[in-house]
Amino acid sequence: MMQFGTPRSPRRPSLTPMIDVVFLLLVFFMLIARFGLDSAIPVRLAGAGDYSGPPRLVDVAPGTLSLNGIALPARSLLLELDRLTDSGDDIVVLRPVDRASLQRLVETMELFEAAGFANLAVVEGS
């Protein structure tokens, strides 16, 4: 029998190149990833600024909207607010009540902004 020398144990592959590739991929994907864009809703602090004219307090409940304590559908409420304001710059005060969700408040704010009421103030509700 022919012997060529002592057999060597199999050599383990080096993990260093694989780790380098993993880190390069990690850096690549972190650089190209699009993170969520921050968005802001302009809201005035209640009590800041001059309030004039008739009261315009909108209670935002989970299922209804009320203007000065009177429940109204959204379209009627917007028409009544239009009657109570001189311009879209007049302050409209929103108050979440009955554990209204933040989403409900934001939807109401978007509804008012689309109707031209840009000066909204939020007060703490019940």
C-alpha cells in the first residue's frame, strides 16, 4: 500500500468573509431603507390667541359630532359653523368626549380643514 503522508483533518472554512458580507449587506439595506416620514398636524393650544364671536365648541364623540351641545350630522355642522364664523381663520374649538379615539379626532380635523376651517384648537375632553 502506498502512503502519501499523514492525512490532515478537514479544514474549517473561515467565517470572516461571510461576516464581512453580512455587515456590508446590513449597511447597504440601512442606507437604502425608507423610514417612515414624520407628519404633523397643526394644532393651536387652547387659550393661545384671541377668540372672538359666538361660541364654536365641537364635541367629538365616537359616533357623533355636536356643536355647542347640539348633535348634528357632519354636513349640517359645517354649514352651521360657516354661519357662526366670519372667515376660515376664526378659531374652532374641538373637544374629544366619551373616550373618542385619536383617529376620530384626526378625521374630524381633516374634515374641517377640507371645508376651509384651518384654525383649529383642541381642548382636553372627558
